Amino acid sequence: MVADDAIVVTSTFDASGKLRHERRCSNSTVGRGGFSPVSAQIHKRHYTRDERIRIEFRTAVADGVVDQIHSIYQREHTKLPLQNREIYTLRKEVAGIIKKKLEAAARARVDPEYEQKPNALAKELKKAVQMANKQDRSFPYATEVLNLKVYKECLEALSTLETDLDGDSDSATGHGESAKMSKSVSFGDTGSDAEGGHAEAEEFDDAAF
């Protein structure tokens, strides 16, 4: 017998019969039973503050939530990890989102769905215009949207529509008040006639006596 055949392997880490595709035990993964875990444990990736803020901005842009961008800006106390080029790109992306909102509101003016719904149309126009107006005081300050042609069209359409709605409301209120006044006048006349008739009856009685 060869001397090497008499060697007894006593180490768990150098056990014979291992295949190449099997995991090799190590001191750091050996469990209480003397074997390594069956599967690898993948922990959740840890993001730094700068990475987390960038991810939040990208998510807000992808979802089209412009107000969320300013909320992140306020939460971080204006201390953002963005470079000038990144802020420029973010501003252009926000301007693109607002432009699409304005264009959708402008198309709604000729949409048959809003033909008999002036209040709903006014709501859509107002929402788009307010989103653009907020950029004058909200991050990333994409004020270039205020110079867009579609913004001016929406603003003019909203002003005209609100004027028409106010006129309709006033006319409706005026008819109601006129009806109330006519009723009060008719009641007043009836009362005066009754009083006059009562006075005439008294005079007739006095004359009879």
C-alpha cells in the first residue's frame, strides 16, 4: 500500500469528492452543522444620499409628478448633489412635462367629450395653467414654459371660459331674484287690496248707521 493512501482527511474544507460546480466551504460561511448555506444571500443594495436623491428625481420625472420634485428640493434644504448640467437636464424634462399638459388641455377645447362640459374643460385648463405658473417659484424653475405659445392660448381660453361661466351664473341668479321680487310684490299688492277693501267696508258701515 502506498503511504499516501493511508492519509485520512480530517478537514471539512478539503473533503474529497467535490465537483467543480459545487460551492466550496469557507471559514466565514460554515454554519453550526459544519456546512455552508445552500443558497447565496443577496442583501438589499444600499444607496448613498446622492444616489437616493437622483433616483427620486428620475422617478418623479418618469411619473410626471412635477410637484414631487419641489418637495424633494425642500426636504433636502436646497442642498442637492446635482451638477449644473444635471439641473439643466432636469429643468428641460420638467418643461417637457408641462408642455404636454398644456397641449392636452388645448386639445380638449375641440374634444367632443368636453363640448357639453364647460366646467370640466375649465378645470383641465386651470390645472395646466397653474402647473406652469408654479415654476415661477418652484424648483427646477422651468420658467420658459410661461413663454410658450400653447401656454398663452390656454390662458386666454381659460379667461374667456370663466367669463362665460360667470355670466351664465349671474343671469341664472338674476332670474331667481326677479321671481322672488315678483312674488313679494304680488303678495304686497294683495295685502294692500285687502286692507283697502276692509277700510271701504268700515266706511260703508259708518254711513249705514
